[in-house]
Amino acid sequence: MNPDITKERENATFDVEKLTNILDGGPEKTKRRREIESLVFSDPDFQEDDPNFLSRSERYDQAVRKSAQMILKLREYGIADPEEIYFYKNMAKGNQNEAMGLHFAMFLPTLYSQCDPEQSKKWLPLAESFQAVGTYAQTELGHGTHLRGLETTATYDPATQEFVLNSPTVSSIKWWPGGLGKTSNYAIVLAQLYSLGNCRGLHAFIVPIRDMNTHEPLPGIVVGDIGPKFGFNEVDNGFLKLENVRIPRENMLMKYAKVDPDGTYVKPPSAKLTYGTMVFIRSMIVGESARALMKSCTIAIRYSAVRHQSEIRPGEPEPQILDYQTQQYKLFPLLSMAYAFTFVGQYMHQTYHRITADINQGDFSELPELHALSAGLKAFTTWETNSAIEVCRMSCGGHGYSRSSALPDIYVEFTPTCTYEGENTVMMLQTARYLVKSYRQAKAGQQLSGIVSYLNEAGDRRLQPQPVAARPTVVDINDLTSLVEVYKLRAAILVELAAKSIQQELQRRKSQEDAWNNSSIDLVRASDAHCHYVVVKLFTDKLGEVGDTAIHSVLSDLALLYAQNGITKNSGDFLQAGLLSVPQVLQISVRIKELLSKLRRNAVALVDAFDVHDKKLNSVLGRYDGNVYEHMFEWARRSPLNNTQVHESFHKYLKPLRSKL
Amino acid sequence: MNPDITKERENATFDVEKLTNILDGGPEKTKRRREIESLVFSDPDFQEDDPNFLSRSERYDQAVRKSAQMILKLREYGIADPEEIYFYKNMAKGNQNEAMGLHFAMFLPTLYSQCDPEQSKKWLPLAESFQAVGTYAQTELGHGTHLRGLETTATYDPATQEFVLNSPTVSSIKWWPGGLGKTSNYAIVLAQLYSLGNCRGLHAFIVPIRDMNTHEPLPGIVVGDIGPKFGFNEVDNGFLKLENVRIPRENMLMKYAKVDPDGTYVKPPSAKLTYGTMVFIRSMIVGESARALMKSCTIAIRYSAVRHQSEIRPGEPEPQILDYQTQQYKLFPLLSMAYAFTFVGQYMHQTYHRITADINQGDFSELPELHALSAGLKAFTTWETNSAIEVCRMSCGGHGYSRSSALPDIYVEFTPTCTYEGENTVMMLQTARYLVKSYRQAKAGQQLSGIVSYLNEAGDRRLQPQPVAARPTVVDINDLTSLVEVYKLRAAILVELAAKSIQQELQRRKSQEDAWNNSSIDLVRASDAHCHYVVVKLFTDKLGEVGDTAIHSVLSDLALLYAQNGITKNSGDFLQAGLLSVPQVLQISVRIKELLSKLRRNAVALVDAFDVHDKKLNSVLGRYDGNVYEHMFEWARRSPLNNTQVHESFHKYLKPLRSKL
């Protein structure tokens, strides 16, 4: 154990294990998570080489092997609870992805939810036994977020009772679905349904794409891998071009909408039913943001504790990087963000399950709010995390750039969350739509409830932007409740500003749509402020649940840092609205420095509490024992370019060059 | 040609070619650059596969081949002017790096500048004929920015008149030098010189590391590649462990410092002599920031012009992404930044050459200012560009994540500039040291000149942070000169705040060093504001040189957008200091929207003016002809995972899985 890091742990003021329990949701949960994780790291079948040493094809090969292995082992161990499966897979995957991820995340769930009884009987056994390995083919080369723009067609032919699927243009080629390129033999294809000459909109079809025995692509199917990406290189995101592919009528998923044998189209009863999955995945992504931050902070903070560099006082030994105020200022706000997003993730998880229970009893009343919240928070947390990972990486100096740090992997695997499951700007605008609608309802005298209830004061004069001096400064900058209030007012004011911008555009005779587009900068800003408020609020609420005094104290410091740092970064908003005075903003800067130096002694313990196992972290810089440099040297020596002492290029180019000059 | 992009070009209000000339520095320069570039893209020897399709070893192989080829061709063409070599290599390299880059960038220049006449006679012919291929080994596994911390030792043995080199610890292993792992047979090694029992500090030694004939590592040399990185994977950044390696006394570079045969150490005459190279490289990096931004903006803006998505008005066809206000808000400020940094790069280039001429005549007076400016601007421009590339990538939706977009490559090749040649936070603090020193001189009554002359007003009451209402609002937010003034005052106030923070810490009986560390957040902020001011000022100054009315008009809009956007992003600073009023800040938001919609029609022409050839861009999204989707499909089909229809993993894992369940 590196003595620096031992010293850090000795200095901590709280019981790390207890904090881990809070993060896991109780000591029993921690215990069970560790049991499951130990099944992976004690298993010789999961000892493997760093994927960064492999070619793309080898990486994919290793990922498929691992996917198959995980299926067998989970059955062997009898692990069936989704959360436990998640722990197991997360540990086994490390910083990489699952080759067959879409089979579990989209293919099976879609079959479960959209097959009629007949179809269930046919397809579920095939899919559950991996005779049929599948994916979900929605996005096209030229079409992403906007589903109505999809071009793939499924035209019903009553003569043969078949659908004929086609990719009529280059831009209609299915593009991006995970596992489509090489792994899957089936795809659920989203296509515009045409029957009896009418377009009936998007529907889902089960399309066989490869022969179940030989795995060769079937006639009319052009399928393959979309090529190397920033990350996800063990996943065969694929393309699919359909050329007059005929499938039986029964391959349309018919639980809701139907096409009768004669071609008569039967509408689905409600459009709200697919809403839930989307909300679920977005809520999950909030938790993924927290986990990516945990990993990144663990690496950057542990390494900053063992890395010595430069000098603060001349003649003295090089100090730990963590003693530099600038390093603390880079990392501790991100540490506080990791905690904040963890608690927000827990809240979203609980709320989703609560509302799902309501929905199952026919009560849809809270769904719109959850939908809006999950969209905005997905965008807010992924954008923040995306930048944060890179700050962590760069805070490690040059070594952060080495794949051995794991930070490049963490970044490239995380960054697509800003785009997939709803592009972030689009997500922010969805939330804004809900906020503006709520604002208008409140203005019209309707009493709002739930998280937007602060807009009830919308008619109030207090919400007008005012010169700074005009607002009485009753805010206590050291009091979290008071800061929550300030964040709330900022959100209210920015929602109002956005709504007024729309109003002004309308007054200039713009159409509703143009007024919306011409106000979209303000709308995104309003959503952002709303989400920021929600995060500060939920972090503060969480403190009320923490009984342990020592932990309560350190978490309060983190929450305060999170809230105050957010104010400094957006001080213009708070000053502009007259919510804080200039002296208060200056005080906050001073207070932040104090918090940084107060949190310094607990920094390592606060990342230890995340309890990210070395095997899952896979970072030489973030090792629990702090023995960084020995392992970095060892890792480098295993790198494939060192398999030979002399690379063939010497004989091919360098030696001949001399004689040519 | 894609009709959307043709339409964009028809709508432009200015002559693109004339703007390209301005960026190149004159029509003759444009012509010559294109001549040189055409030598590459018309050359079949440079037709090669996308490096993203290759394994690490193949990438390295291809890069070495290309390095050797470039050497031969440049000699064949008789291209010897450094700028022309730069054009040629830049075109040939695309978004990747040169395997032998360090030989040219560091090995040769160090030999030229630090060999004594005897040494020049011996080493230059070897290095110029590539008998000796070399690198520059400075950083160590545990040591980067802080040179005094380096641990490698070179101990003089008078008995044999040799130096004995050692890596005494794991952390002293040389780490990171480009070309060290596999390519070089020589390294200039920086080591602590010990002679007659005294440590004489860091000196440079020529160390043979591989046999010149067989290329096998020499005895006592442990050398290899440091393993895969985020990018730079065609470069063999290496490690070097020295175990009692003996080199003749004459292998110490002796132009300045010397060790006599008996071990007597002779000090160098001045320490300032190595200063220049550092300043030069940092100034160059400012230009690299501009070039990375040009590429990224070209890709994102051209693709946004041909990409249609979602809907603004229901029922109408999907609009070009570029019509969304949020998309304009993402990209146009970055476009303005690309222009700003280009002009700053030109300024740094000119200033460097002007001051070098002075230095050669013994006048060092402007060097400290240039040193401070190059450090800060290197940090400011690389940080800004680093974030900007990722914004461009994410603005392309999912396809930005594909390696075919080139944006992942541009990012990973660019991002190390934030760390190398001086870690950015350290750079900002160097600039801050100069600013605080200047501030104190001004306060002591000294009259400052040059770019910090604004600190002459430091004693003045006007620079005190004041409540917003108190300052007379004489600023015209639509006038660039007025905005330059505001940026200047912001910088002055933040320098003063930082200086006062140090003062307060000293009053609390902190040491100078602790006071500095405890103020470093404020110091970085002050440097940042100073650099921001310089950029706005230089952009504004440049407008004065532009004669063409149409170009002057569009560049003025860009400069205004750059300045106003910077204010919105940092509105807290301006409000806090009372430099702008709340209504002014609100007006600026409105004005920015107007500028976005005004710049819309010229966006494509403004990136066309960068004249980045398709071959250099290597992006399917950024193609000049806008034919994106066909080429993306074609690119994907060439991907190695599509070499076979059925990947072997099907037979190895997927098929057997079925029978095991």
C-alpha cells in the first residue's frame, strides 16, 4: 500500500463503510452487491487481456465470448433479479460494453410487451434460448430523433399475406442498432406501414436477417458493421438495407395495432403505452452519469493523492497534487456532483417505480411530470458528466491520456449518452415545453402541484427581473434551504423569460412554431435552471435521511459546495435577477475556498466510499493501493507493440531510407 | 454536389476566395499552399486506407512508411522552407501524426542549438542522413512539468572519461517521448549531472539506445512503447530505463555548460537561452487551436446544412438542422472563435519573429511579455478549442461518434495540447505571475507599457468592484471598441482581485507561497480574463486591416458575436464589477440571436473560406460536395469487420451457446 494513500485514509473523519451502505441503499444491499461482484473477479474465465491491446475484431470476439459466458454463468448461479444481473454484468464488462446488449435491452422487452399471445408462444422460446438473437432497428442513416421522418417501408400484400420491406433510399438504410452488424439473426424493424394504399405510420416487424444455421445473410438483406467509432468498438453497431424482403403477416407485432389478412388496419388503443420504456431508460441514464462520475473521481482523486509534483514552498519535497488549490477546485466540485447525481439517480429510480405502480392501476396523472423530468435530467446530468470526465482525465496530467488510466475508455463509452435515447438539446426542449405549459396554466389561475409548483407564483411581481439593488437580500449563503430557494427563483425567472420571449415573437406576427424556435436558446436555459434546482433540492432533501453525524457533516459540506459552485458558475443569472447581491457572490467565492480546504482530508475516503472495485475500474492510476507507477510500467510492457524488440518497419522503411538519400 | 449546399454557396454575400487570401496572408500564399497540397493529393503513394481500419501495429507501420516517404519526396521536390514543409506534411498526415515527428521537432533542433563545433561535425551528418534517428527524453514516469524533480542521473567517471547514466527508481523511467519506443536509435536524455560528488542540475546527453545496424536495444537499455493511448496511436511514445549505461564524455551537449576531462564543471553563461524554443512552440499551438477549430467547424456546419431533421412547422419537410436556433447557437460562436484564434495565431507568429530579431540584436526587453502571453494564450485557446471540438462532434448527432466523421480523431489528436508543452493550469499561473508583478509595479508608480499597460490605472478608484447601479453605463454593446474596453476593465479588476487575495492571505500570516496557492483560483481567473481581452482586442484590430466591404461586414458580425457571447457566458463578472447593467446584459442576449440569424446565410461560405481540402479533412460528414450518406455507407462497407459475412465468433460462441442451455 502506498504510504500517502494510507495516510489519507487514516485522516478521514467518517466511517467509509457506512457511507457505502447509504449509497447502496442499506448494508444488506452492499453485502449482496459484493457477493455478486466477487463471483466475477474470482472467476478465471473473466481473466482477460486489456481490450485496448486487441484489434477491433479481437475485441468483438472477446465481447461475444463474454456475453455467452455471462448468460451461462447467470443461469448456473440462478441470478435472475434485474438489479443483481446488473451488478454481475457491470463487473464483468469493466469499462466496455456487452456485445449482445440490445438483445436484452430492446429485443426481448419489445417481444414481451408487443407480442400478441400467439406471437409470444412462437418467439419467446426462440429468443430466450438464443436461437433468435435480436436487435431493435429504428434509426436510419438520415433519420434519428424524429421518428416520423423514418423512410423504411413495410407494404402489405394481401395476395400472399406478407409484408414487403424496403429501404427505398440511401438515407433510409437502418444505421446504428447495436448487435445488428454481425451478432443478430433477427431484427425488430421499425417501418412505415402501408396497407391498401394508405400509410399507417410506424410499426414494428420481426425480420429474420441471417440464416439460423449458417448465419449467412438472407436474400434481400444487406447487413454489416458500420465501422469503427469513438468507443463501443466491441459492439457491432450495424447497418441493414432491405431489398423486397418478404415476411409473413404474423411477423408484425400485433398486441396493439393489427393488420387483418385482407389488409384492414386496426388502430392501437392508446399511444401512451410505449412512453414508459423511454422514461425508464432516461431515468436509468441519470444513474449511469453518477456511476461514470464515481469512477472518474476515484481515479483522479486517488492519483492526485499519490502524485507529487512541482513545489509550493521552495526547498520542501514536491507536494501531493491534491494540496494545490487549483486541483481541489477542479476535482471537489465534481466529487460533490457525483454524490448529487447518485441521490438524483436513486430518486428517479424510486419515482419511476412508484409511478409505474400508479400507471398499472390506471392512474397516468404523474406521467407527464416524470416524462419531462427524466428528459431534462438525462440531458443535464449527461452533459455535466461528459465535461467532468474530461476534467478528471486532464487533471491526471499526461498519464490521463494513456489508455492505462481508463479515463479515455470511460469517456468514449459515456459520451454517447448525450446523444442516444433522445439528443440532449431536444430533451431540454421537451422539458421546456412542459415548463412553459405549466407556467401558462399557473398564469391562467390553475394551481400546479408537484415539482413545478413553484411556477404558481408566476403572476407575482416578485418574479420580474429587477436591478440587483432592488431585491432585499434575505438569502443566507451558508444555508442549504436558503440556496434551494434561490435556485428555485432562478428557475422561475428563466421560465418566465422564455415564455415572454415566445410572447414577444408572437406579437411580431411570428407563427407559434417560429416563435418557439426563435426562443429556443432561452427555453434550453430555463430547462437547465429547472434541472439544476431539482438536483440541489434532492441533494438537500437526502441530507434529512442521513442519521450518522460525521457522514451528515461531510455530505452537507459537499452539498453546500455543489450549490455554491453552481452559483459561481452562473453568477450572472443570480445577479441579473437580483437574487443575490455582489457582496454575497464575492462571499461565496471565499466560502468555496474554505470548503475545498475542509474537504481535502476526506477526499480519498469520499471516493473510497463509492466502492468501485479495481477490477471494474481497470485503471492503473486509480488503484486502491496507490501503487501506480510499477503497474503502469508492467502494463506498458504487455502492450503488443512490445512483442518484438525490433518492429518490422525498421527493415521495411527506416534502413532502406538511409541508402536512398 | 448536394443541392442544399449549392444553395448555401449561392446565398453567400462575400467572395470566399478573398477571405481565404486574408487567412493565408495574401493571394500568393494561397496559391503556393495549394500547389504544395496538390503534390500530396495527386500522389498515388499517399493513397492509403483509413488508419481507423488498422491495428495499432499496422498504423505505426503506415506512419513510418509515410515519414520515410515524406523525407524523400520533400528532397525530390526541393521543398526546404519550414512553412512549405509544414503545408506538405500537414496534408500528408491528415488527422494523424508523424511517426518521426520528434526527430524533426526536437532532436535536430537541439543538436543545432546545443552542439559545440566538434559535436556538430560528428552528429549533424548522422542525424541529417537518418543514420541516427532521435528523440528528446525529458519527462519521466513520475515527473512532468517540474524539471527540477527529474531523477535520471548522469555521473561522470574521470577514470574512463565517461558518463554513467541510470534510472534509479521506477518513477525515474523516461516516459512519453515520441518515437522513443520503436523508431529512434538515439535519444537526447535530460539527466541530473553529477561530477566530483556535486549535483550540477539538468543537462542534455546524446545516448545511443539501439544498435545502428540491427536496431536491437543496446546493453543496459530497456526501451519500449508505453502502450495504447487516447490518440497518437501511430506514434511510438516510449519508455527508457537506463541501467549503468556508459557514454563518452563528448556525448554531453557542450555548447554552453561543459565537463572537463578531469571532471571540472563549467557553468553555462545564461539560462535564458532555452526560453525561446518554449515560447515558439506555445505560440505555434495557438495556431494549431485555430486549425483544429477550422476543421471541426467545417465538418459540423457543412453537415448541418445537408442534414434534415425533425420539424419546425408541422407538415412542412424536415428543415436543415442549421435553421434551428439552438444549432446556430452551438456552432456560430465557435465559428467566430475559429476566426478569432486564427488572427491571434497570426499575431503570435509575427510577434515571435519580431522579438526574435530583437533578441538576436541583444534586446531581451519584450521577452517576458511574450513569454507570459504565449503561456496564457496557449492555455486559453487549447481549453476553448478542446471543448469546442466536442460541441461540434455532438452537434452532428450520432454520426459525430463514428470515426468516419473525423471528429473523434481531431479531438484525440488535439486534446494533449492542454497538457503538453506546459500543463494549462500551470501556464495560466505563469501568466498570472506576470500580471500580478506588473500590477504591483504599476501600483508602485512605475509606468507599464505593452499589453499590460491597462494595469497603469490600478491605483484608480474606477477599478474597485462596485454595486451594479453605481457605474455609469457608457458602454455601447454594439460597438466593438467599446466592448474591448469592457473586457480590458474586467481583466484589470480580476487582476486586482487576485492581487488583493494574496495580500489578505499575507495579512493572515501566511507565507508568500501559501498565499499564492490559496489565491490560485483567482489568479487563473485573472489570466483567463486577460487572455480573453487580448483575443477580443486582436480580432477587433484585425478588422482595421480588412479593405473589402463585404468581408469587413461579415467579419465584424463574427467579432461582435465573439465578444457578446463571451459576455453572456461570463455575465457575472461584468455585472459584479458594474461594467454592464442588467438591461445591457439582456440586450446582448437579444442581439446575439439577431447575429445568429444574420450569419446564417454565410455560415457555409465562412467555413469554405478555411479551404480545408477533403483529403486533409478526411470526414464523410464534412465533404465539400455534401454527399454524406452515400460515402458513409461506402466507408462502412470497407470496414475490416465486413471482410467476412460471418464472424468466427458465431461458430466459436453463439452457436455452441444454444446447445449448452
